[in-house]
Amino acid sequence: MTKKLSIGFTGILAGILFLVVPSCKKYTDPPPYFEDSTVAPKPIGRKVLVIAIDGAQGTAYKAIAPPVLTAMEAHSKFSWEGFSDEKTTDAASWETLMTGVSYSKHGIFDSSFIFSQSTTGDGPATIANYSSMFSYVLSSARADMKTSFISQWNNLLLKLVPQVQDPVLATSDAAVKDSAISRIKNPKSDFITVDFNSVAIAGKAGSFSDTDPGYKAAVLKIDGYIGELMAALKSRPEYNKSEEWLVVVTGTHGGVNNTYGGPTQPETNVVSFYYNENFKQIEFVKSGSFSGVQITGTGNQTIKGQVLNDGGIYDPGTGEQTIQLKVNGSAGYYPHFFSKMASWPSTPGWSMFSSGGNWNISVISTTSSERRIQGSNPIVFDNTWHTITVVFADSASKKWVRRYTDGNRIDQTDITSSYNSSGSITSTSPLTVGWGADPGMPAVTFYTADIMIFNSALNDSEIKNNICLTDITKHPEYAHLIGYWPANDGYGGQFQNKAPGQNAGFTLTGSYKWNTLSNYPCTTTPSSNPSVTSMVVKNVDLFTNLFYWLKIPTNSSWNLEGANWLQQYEIEFVK
């Protein structure tokens, strides 16, 4: 009964509508109206796959040209000249990679992952706790990310990255690969780290060289595994759609002959690839780049370098000496910036200081008071590169100090009386670049380069003609070079000494950081190849770049050393 009534009512209603609707057609139709969609666009998901290869020596890899990795060049920022760390043990290398600070600060040397000054010998003087990047992920706004770490090294999982949600202890590189593919296929995966070690095993069994059959076979085997990982990644339904994947392939350390652990170039040289579908190809090379440390601060906040235990080799004494360095920065009145003097003006030695942007020097012998050489000269602290030279010279039975700015002599001062017959410019204080000789003065903030000391007095033409010399071995007084610190190392805790037969480096202290500069001294010549960029890619950069990619802010209190260089290429991938 109800059903029939309903049908009848529906028919009557339809008839009424039939009569009414045509009568409405005499009015103009209103314009169409579209409501805003209540369905939010699907957010872009930033995700990461890190593939770390123990023993992936960059030069050997480039010669072998593994096909998968070579094909990835087309969408990569990459380098065959990447740098691991100044210590290349497994523990030191992984600690650097995961914490974003170098061995000179973290001091982790062996598989215990416990700081030990007695074990390392040359590590930091005090213990500092540096957490892995996964610790900071857990305390970030992206703490819900699913993180996986797959390795055959149990101590690595337990002691270095215990904060990983999904640690996987595998039995072989093949098992590492299979476990990684399983995680890649999981739609909830966000951050996957893979550790392959068979390349290092092959290097130790033979040689870390492209000419070693075992090493080459291991490289190609792992390259095939990388191909499988990439195929699995690209098969994800939302790959390069709602998901943006950054894939990093890096060596943890290199090797020399059949060993590793030290600071030599082959041991620190690694492969470094950053891959994304939207990246344009750029190869990074070290030549032509300048990466330095900004010297600044006072007291406990100072960043400086000191040559410790030099045996007196860098004292002018009673003989001749030439001291030269480049500076780029700013300064006010009277900060001391380069010295071999314990305390101005009461102890022997010499100390350079700024006076409103120009530079001056104080000289004190062991038997006399201060002799200050302070005259008008060109400004050198104007945030451009300038060369400063001091010469202690003997001439006409007198002792002289000659000063030069950018190769031009600005004055010559007789300091014979300062020696007071038996005195000498000798100091037990370390050679210091940065704050120290006069604690009462403010800081000067600058970069330095090409610090040189000769045990001879260079003449005007030798100074003028060689301030931009790109090959120091061509210097006419190279045989008298007793200290040469380019200060362009780009890594580690020292400005290394490149003078023949010398190894006393400037040990860096404070919260220093290596920065790649766009303005560089005249001794640096950038590459003219448009497909090549001059820059040192370092494993210590990984932390900073991954967090940038994942949109996790970093904090200055973490004291990260790495550079965020991916950001400068945002135009390629930011949607």
C-alpha cells in the first residue's frame, strides 16, 4: 500500500515539475558557480635512500666506470673526488657520516665507538657527545618517519644508530640488498640506509685499485645491486609524483694498496653521488675550489689555528726570514691576528695587528722592549683578498724589517737596536693565526690562505712576482720554504703543512667549519668547464643536506660541520 502511494506521489510531482520548469526559461540563466574543492592536494613527500659502500675509492671507481652509477650521472650532483675524513677507520668514517662532525671533533677511532684519547693519540682533547642524525629525527616534527638501517655490522647498529626504528642485521651484501628491496617496496618507508662492505673486503684481499680483478668484480657486483634497488624504487606507484626521493651513493672511505685507516689521499678519496629525477648533471672537482675556515672570536669562543711543538724552526732568531699570508675579512682597531708571541707587549716574538683595517707589526727581542712598526699603508681588511709579507733581513751590518702589501713594499725599518747586541727574536709561543697575543683586544674576523715561511729574506721582485703563483714548487726560493699552509684543505682539524720535509700543521680549535667560498685568492683558478663545478664534496656534508631535503631544521648548537650545498640548486627540484 505504501509502495503504491509513493509511486503515485512521485508521478504527480514529476508532472508539476514538467509544467513549472518551462515557464522559468524566460529568465536569464545565472552564471555558473564553482565551490572551492574540499579535497586537499596530496602533499609532496620527501624521502631518502642512502647507499653507503665501504671502500668505494673514487679514482678506482671512475676508472672502472660501473654502468649503473655512470648512468645515474645524468640526474646527479656527483664527484669522483669526494672526501671521507682525515681518519679512515670504519668507525671513524661512519661516525663522521652519521654525526656531521669530523674525526678531529668526535674522536671515535675503533669499533667500540667509544672516545679514547689514548687510543687515537691525536683526537680532540676533551670528550664531546655527538649524536647520530636519527636522534635528531626523533626529536623533530618528522619523528613519525619510518627509518630503516641495514648492515652486517652489529656494533654499528647498536652503538652508532640505536635510534633507528627498523635496524636490520644482515648476513651478507646479498642479504643487505634483499632486505633493502623489501623496505623500498613498503609504502610506509621514508628513510632507508644501506651498508655494503664487500668492496672493502676485496680491497683488503688484493688492492683498492681498478687493476685488481677481485676489487673490480666486487665493485661491479655492488653496482648491480644498486641497479636492483633503483628499479625497486622507481616501481613505487608514487615515485616522482607524490614522493620525491633523494638517493645518495657514497663511499665511507677509500684505500691505498690493501689497507685503509690513515689520512692519505687514496684512503680519504671516495665516490659521492646525490641523485634525484629532477637534478641536472653537475660534476664536482676539487681543483679550482677554495674551502677555508673563518678565523674569529675571543677567549673561549675563539676559532684559531696554532702550530704546536715546532722545535723553534719558525723563530726568526738572529737570522733572516720571510713570513707571508693572505687575508680576507674585516677588523677594527688593534686586534692581533697572526703572531709568534705569548703575550703582547711583554714577551719576545712578533705579532701582527690591525689598526682600522690596515696592518702593523710588533717585534720584541729577548733583550729589548717592543719595537712597533705602525705606519699608514693600504687597507687589507676590506672583505677582499690581500697578501701581507714581512721580511727580517740583514743588510749593511744592520737588521731590518721590510713590510709589503699585495707585493708592494710599504716601508723598511732599522731594528738593529732592538737586538741589543745579544738578543734574538725567539719565542716559545706557538705560531698562531687568530686571537691570542693580546687578550685585551677585540676579535678580527677573516679567512686566511697561502701562509708561507722562508728561512731567507726574499727581495722585492721575488715577492712581487710570486704572490699569485699557482704552483709553489716553481717559487725561486722553494728550497728555503720551511712552512707552507695553503689553508684550503676543506676538511679535518688542521691546515696541513705542504712545505718539503715538514709536517707541522696549524691545529684548529673552537667551533670551526669549512666553508666553500665564491671569492677566492688569486692562487686559485676555478675550472672553465661549464659541466664541472669546483667544490669539495665531503661525507660530513651528508647530515646537513639530508635534513635540508627532509625539511628538518638544524640547530647551531649541534655544531655540525657540513655545508648545505643542495639548497643552491632548488630551482631544479622545488615544486
